[in-house]
Amino acid sequence: MPFLLIDFPIFDPVALSLGPIAIRWYALAYIGGIVLGWIYARSLIKKERLWGGPAPITLPQLDDFILWVTIGIIVGGRTGYVLFYNLPFFIAHPAEIFELWKGGMSFHGGFLGCVAAVMLFARRNNISILSLGDITTAVGPIGLFLGRLANFINSELWGRPADPSLPWAMIFPNGGPLPRHPSQLYEAGLEGILLFTVLAIMIRMGALRRPGLILGSFIALYGFARITGEFFREPDPQLGFLWGGLTMGMLLSVPMIMVGAIIIAAAVRRKTAGPMPSSIQGRL
């Protein structure tokens, strides 16, 4: 075994057991992402200077929206996994569609579920769809970061075989004997830390005053981050590589980049809400 090869640290997938109730790290990632995202979103809404006046969303409305977006994430994420990643299996075993504890969620499906939740809630409460989308996607990287860490803890969605000389190559317990890229950590860095940092800087520069700018940036930047991560991630075994060596994650991310670019272009042309310093306006 190469001297620098890292043994994968064995984690118990169950984070906490309370009698017959087992709480898994993956569930905690979802809960933590929603709670921390809610706290961060509340802090953004309270800062009128970021919006050029009162935020178009009130704190009580945000509190009500949490349930909507949670349902959107779960229903959309599971539906996306069923349709995009394992449809033949679930056609043969339809009852297992509801067995969420066995795993199987899709970001792209979860994102579409969030879009549906944003549109329905905004129309019902007569608030800006774009601004609600901005606040939702601004906090999204928090959940993505925690979710990728949970993937790592569960030793799932591991990377492609790596050069054994790579200092951080790992042998995953259910990934065979080959050293692999810890692609879950790559994605946690790209989709979580980096994306959150970029969006946070944009918000400080006044991006929330242009409805849709954060939303479009999240969509496009996530697409780039996901495609980059897919170059190191082992494709799902039931799908493998698709056309020209592409993966399903790559194919689903390409439309995100295009849609995000369109939303960004429209947001940049849109008049800002409230006064914006000329130094900031020039950079956006």
C-alpha cells in the first residue's frame, strides 16, 4: 500500500439512537441545512441596506415558507432520483419509492421542487418570486455543504480511481480495493464553501437590489461546480457513463448554466431597488 494513501475513517451512519428511533447523519444534514439556512435568511431580511429599503419578504412570511421549501426539497429530490437515476428499478418496485431511509435523492430534482415551492408560495402571498428565489438560493450552499459531508460519512458517491501517489486518495470500504478521489469533499468545497462565499460577496455588493441576480448566479455557478465535481466522481453504477463520457449529473447541469445566464442578464438590465452607490453599481 502506498505510504501516503489515507484509510477511509469508518463512521457509524447512525448519528444518534433513541430507543427504536435512529437518526442518521444524512437526516441531520437536511435538518441542519434547513435550520441554519433559515437563520441566515432571517439575518439577510433584517438588513434593509442590502435591499435598498425594507425587504420584499417579511420574517413571518419566511417562517411560513420553511415548511413549503422543506416539502419541495424532499418531494422533488426523491422524484428526481426516481426519474433521472433509477426509473426501471422503481417501475419494478414502486413501493420502494417511499422508502426514503434507504437513500436516493437528486439535487436537480430537489432544486425543481424548491422552484415550485417558491413560485406557489410567492403567488399565494403576493411577493416577488425573484426576491424569494434570491433569498432561497443565497442559503442553499449551506445545505449542499452539509449534504456532501453526509455523503462522505456514509461512504457513498465516492470518486473515480485516483493515482495512488495522490496524498489524499482513499480506499472506501464499499468502493473496492482501488484508491479513489474523495469527491464528496471536492463537491462540499465547490458547491458549499466556494458558492456560498461568492454569493455572500455579491450580496454585500448590493446584488439583492437586483431581483434575480443571486438566483441566476446560484443556478449558473452550481452548474459549473457540479460539472467540475463530476470529473472526479464515479457515476452511478446503474447508469454509468452516457454520451461521450458524460454523466447524468453533467447533462442535468448544462441547462442550469444556460438558464442561470439568462436570469443574470435580465437582472443586470433591471432597475435596482433603492439607491445604490455608483462604485457598487459599476461592478454589478
